[in-house]
Amino acid sequence: MTFSLHAAIIPTYQQILGSMAGLLVKAEAFCAADGPAPADLLDSRLAPDMLPLAYQIRATTTHSAGAIEGVRKGVFSPDRSPAPQSFAALNAVLSAAQATLAAIDPNEIDGWIGRDMRFEMGEFKMDYVVENFLLSFSQPNFFFHAATAYDILRHRGVKIGKRDFMGAMRVKA
């Protein structure tokens, strides 16, 4: 069996985006039961110079579905707009990213192998071939932001564990 670029990234993006949605369900229930205001939790950070929980969750969509859209255009720039500020809005962003990923034709992604593309953030630019961009830039960023969101929630007292982070694994049927 040949292992494809699609198989290397899309199912994992879908798995972890699903876990992010599950974490939001637990975070919202935590706020309702234990009292922190949702806005307070969504603005939580691990360190003063880190971006807040809402940004971390939205960044998982930026570095998954957004990365795919960037590859389609040949240039990726991270979403620097303000993050959604409610559980409902974050869930909508996650749902939209999941729908985008579910609609992708595996042959489209595999057809991008070897194609040039660029990362741009202001005047800073880095050139890649698609597979290196996805596997060495977007996927590590995706996991960084997912783990940071999980860590913020654990730090604030939301009752979650590793299984919540892992989401629905693709076990042998």
C-alpha cells in the first residue's frame, strides 16, 4: 500500500479538531457548573506573552483547513484577526474547518506533491514545496496550538485527560 500525503495529514487534522470540539463541550460545562465566566476562560493564557485559549483553538483551524486553502492558493498567511469570543463561535469555526477537510478529494492533495508554495507574514517569506510546508510547518503548528489549548484548560481546572486530547482514534475494525 502506498502512503499518501492526504493520509498523512487529513485524518489526523480531523481527529484532533474533533477533540478540540469535545474540549469546548467540557469547558462550557465547567463554566456553567464551577462559575468562571466563559469570557474569562477563553481569555486564559499559560504565560503573559502567550495568546489566549480562544486564539489557540482557532489556530488549530488555521493550521489545518486554513493551511489547505493556502496551499490551493500557493501562499499561506496565518489568520491574525481577533479570535472568536464565545463557545458557539469557536464551535462554528471548528465545524467549518471539519467540513472543509471532509470535502477534500485525496487525489487533489496528492497531486500537490512537489509543487512550490510560500508562507508569508508581513514582509517575512519562506518558500516550500507543499509536502514540506504541510508536514514541517503546518502540522507542528497545529499540534502546538492544540496542546496549548488542552494545557490551558487543564491548568484552569477543567476535568480532562489525555483521552480527551486524543479524540476518536482510527483503530483497526
